[in-house]
Amino acid sequence: MIEVESITFAYPSGKPIFLDFSWQVARGEIWAVLGPSGCGKSTLLYLLAGLQFPQKGQVRIDGKPLTRPRPQTGLILQDYGLLPWATVRQNAELGLKIRGFYGPDGKHAPTQMDWDHNVIPWLERLGIAAVADRYPSQISGGQRQRTAIARTLVLHPDLLLMDEPFSSLDAPTREDLQTLILQLQLENRLTLVIVTHSIEEAALMGRKILLLSQPPIHQAMIFENPGAGLEPYRKSEAYLALCERLRSQLDRA
């Protein structure tokens, strides 16, 4: 689904973050992107989202060069991106209203706009229907993140990009949302790429893990992790061993 082919990217007046870097993601895969601070994790996500573009090389999704943000790609950020003056329901409806404004032009919205515009089933699925008429300041961090997830999934993306979405949440809320995202990925056959600074989160969620080192990044290490997402995996020896391997590699990065 995703082909990153020999890209070079640097911010203005900065050193290259990626230098002749290639990577591929197949449809339906779950990837965690892990690495030290400042290594380019979020930059890679923005390149996949069409918010940044490489100076050399190409990013392709479904064989098509990425030249702008793609309607079928959902992006969920750490700070939720909710409108403080809008209710939970209105925030969840925001993407639908924007797509309705443009119409099914194939650029801002898919040419087939046949999904249900009722967001309540998503709010119910995510456990926030009871707070649908409250404002972001009146709900918890976990509920705000669920609202951001609802706003994205109501648009029926096939690719979901998440930038450290659970880092500011307490441990029980974080674990609940990790489990929920894995369930939703399976139910909706999503391709999922999640950026995280947490070794434990990467090992828990990523069936494949992309470990970035300090820039410039020519080639990244890839760890296969087929047990990720299975209920007992968090307490297994394989999980603990992978966490140690990742920690060891990060210490060398």
C-alpha cells in the first residue's frame, strides 16, 4: 500500500533527516515507528500524510505518487486537534461537513460518498455517546482522544496514521485505548502506522516495528512481532524479550 522510495528530506537550513531512505507497508499491516527524540518519527508520518514532501525520491500510496493530503488517509495527533467551541458531536461531524462542502471531487473527498453521516453509532462504539453534547473542556483526556478517533473513523479511512496519540494519558486509559485501536483496526481492515516513543507500546501494538536511529537515516531496522495485539501477549516472555532487544538497540541509536 505504502511505498517510500529513495527519499531525501531536510527542513530548510537543516541537515537531512532521511537520505536515500526506502520502506514499504502492505495493506492491512500494523506498524509501530520507534526511535529517539528528534530522529524523524513525526516527520515520516507527515510525509505519509502528504503534509511534507521529500526533496528527492517519492512516496506512493496504492501506486499513486503522493502530491497532496489523501482523502482516504486519517491522521490523529497527540493534541487531539478538537475545536474548543464545538461539542463532542460537532467535533466528530467536522470532517463530514468539510467533505460535504467540497463534494465528491476525488481530491478533498472520495468520488464515492455513500457513508452514513450519522456519527452517533461511532460515539456509541467508542463509549462517548453520553458526553455527545459536552465541550472538550468538560471531558477527560481519554474522552477527547476518543472524540478525535471518532472524527477520523467516521470518514472510513483505509490508512490510519497516529502520532504519539496516547502519550499524555494515564496508564489505564492508555491501555484501554491501545486495545480499542487494535479492535477497530481489525474490524475496519485498516492499515495502521503509529508513531511512539514508548518501547512497551511499540512492542504491544506493532506487528512490525520500524526502529529509526539518529539522522541522517539511510536504512532503518525492522523487527517482526507477530504476537502483537493478542490479549495475553503483554505478559509473555516474547514480549519482554522484544522490549529488551528494542531498548538495547535504542541505547546504541
